[in-house]
Amino acid sequence: MKALGIVIGGSPTPMLCSSVRSHGFRVSASSSSSSESKTAGKVGIEAPKCEYKPGVFDDLFLNLFRKKLVQEVGWESKKPGYDGLIEVANRLMMRGTTNSDTIEAAVRILRSLFPPFLLELYKMLIAPLGGGKLAAMMVARVTALTCQWLMGPCKVNSVDLPDGTSCSSGVYVERCKYLEESKCVGICTNTCKFPTQAFFKDHMGVPLLMEPNFGDYSCQFKFGVLPPLPEDDTVFKEPCLEACPNAAQRRMIARNINVTACPKT
């Protein structure tokens, strides 16, 4: 969830994904090797959780986002709060027949959080200013201010841009709550990373690279930076987290199958 970007009228913008049979749509994230991340994943799961003290508007943001998610999925969890949101996000991923299906659904949810004209105006009027740096810095700050309810503690930081300069258009998530609660590489990449990158680039005119770390659950947002080409994307080589409920179900059903790759990547 992982979620994320800008809020208008009390609406947040991160998260979502898709199922994994087709890789028609792929944007990349850098990550560690499969063997390293699998070992690190154990450490990340056992490490203490980052505590986030909810803000005044957090319940509003969560309920609004969950409402849009339920409308897209056509199903609601009986669990309250964040636990229910994770269940609905999982249903979104499992419902799609391809990665592209889920990603497109997630992008629709993000778009529904904004008045259509607002996105178009931002893309036309703000995104081109200062070579794109102004827009990138703006969405980074709004993301850090409004999306901690979804991701947990985060802060704006400086990132290197393609032109060789640096800019305070990054957001560092210390330990992503969305990944930690879902415990699923597929939910992270297919319902958060890919659709969020696509949403900002296609509908706000701001390139975004998200770099989730499946070892310690941190995530680096780099606004103003394009993702690598699909053939250079290493996220699809990530193994399932050992605590992943989807992978556990697969192992239960087919004990004779060696499950190494996430079923949704």
C-alpha cells in the first residue's frame, strides 16, 4: 500500500495490484537477490514493528480508500479497520486473471480519489515546471504528510535524478505497514508498486520509481525518476516471504511442488 501519493479533499493515493499470469504491464523496482531477500525476509518479519500514532484524519483516509477499493472489487470484508482493508486488497489481487487486470483496477481506484479535471490540470500546468522537479517535490511532501496511515512512518529525503542532480523528491518509508500486514510480495508489487508508478506517470505527469526492500520492509519512493525497462526488472525474481499466507496455501495444496517464486509476480 503501498500507497503512494497525494490527497485531495481528504483522499490518499497509494496502493494496489493484480494477479500474476501475464506480465503485459511491468514497471521495475530494484531489489536484492532472491537468496538474500529470502533470508532477510525472515529477519524483517521477526523485527519489531514501527509504531505509528494515528492522526486526526487517518480514519477518514482509510475509510475513503477502503470504500473505493470495495466498489472496485464488489466485496467487503467483515473485519474492521486496516485488517479488513488488507483482506479486500488480497481479494482484488486474487480476482484478476492477469497482472494487467489487477494493475488497471488499482489505477482506476487511485483515479477515483481525484476530480478528473484536477489530475489533467496538474499534468498540464504543474508537471512541466522546473523540468518536473517542482511537481516531484510537491507530491513527495504530500505523500509523506498524508499517507502514513497506510505505510507507517516516513520522511522526505533527497534522491539522485537522471540529469545528475539531486532533489528532495524522495520519500523513505521506514517499515511499510502495507507490506508487513499483507506479508505478500505479490500484494506489494501488484496492488501498490506498479499501479502507483503508473498512476503518477500517466495521470499526473510525474515519473516515479518505487524500490521496496523485502528484507526489512522499507521502501524508497523516487519521484522524478523513471522505472527501469521491464527486462531489467528484478522484482519478479523475488521469492515469497516465508510468512506469506498465499504461498502457505499453495504449499498445503501441492506439497510436492517447490514454491520459490511468488505466485503473483
